[in-house]
Amino acid sequence: MFYDNIYKICRDKGTSPTVILKELGYSTGNVSKWKSGSVPNIEMALAIARKLGVSLDYLITLENELRETLWNSLITLEKSPLDSALSESDREWLNIIALIPEDKQEMCKDFLRTHMVVPEKFVDQKKA
């Protein structure tokens, strides 16, 4: 049930569904609806997921515990001494990569490789 999922995620993050709804500008009456088995519309669910720093599928299903663990690890990494060695762009890439499903990672790597700039010393060799 959606309420159980959002309650667990909020508890793990030290907040509550009511606080999240207030911060997003939604009616706190939604919590009562969720307790009765209702679910939010897609826009609200996406806003909640983003606010909580989880994927939409995790908010709905509580699956992908590994991705959630990786996400939390990245947040910890940002607070570590390594943080100064990482640019904002590097952190963004790490966050994106950590959330790619394992079965899609190879496809994503191949896609990115096709968009890499070829070093100038290899340009002539590629044409041959």
C-alpha cells in the first residue's frame, strides 16, 4: 500500500508524510486517503519522490533497495573528504549512474561511448 511505503521512506529520512506534503504545498488530507488505500496522481507522486530523493518506482514498490543504498552512499560521499576532489558535475554523474538499473548499465555505457569525442591523433586512423 502506498501509505506504508511513504511512511517507511519518511521515517528512514527523519520526516513524515505530512511534513513532506506541507513542504510541497499539497493538502495534508491526502495522508488519510492513502491510509484508506488511495494513491496520489503521478505528478504528486513524482514530486514526493524527488523531495525524498528516491526514484518513483522505489516510492511505489519499495523495490530497488540496492539503488537506495547506493544513493545514500553517494550522499555520504558528498560529505566526505573526497567531496573536495569531485566537481558538481562529477557528483551529478555519480548520482545518475547509481540509479541506472543494473540490466541497463551496459546499454547506457555503449550509448555514451558512441558520443565520446575521438582524440585528434586517432581521427585519420578512423577514416582509413
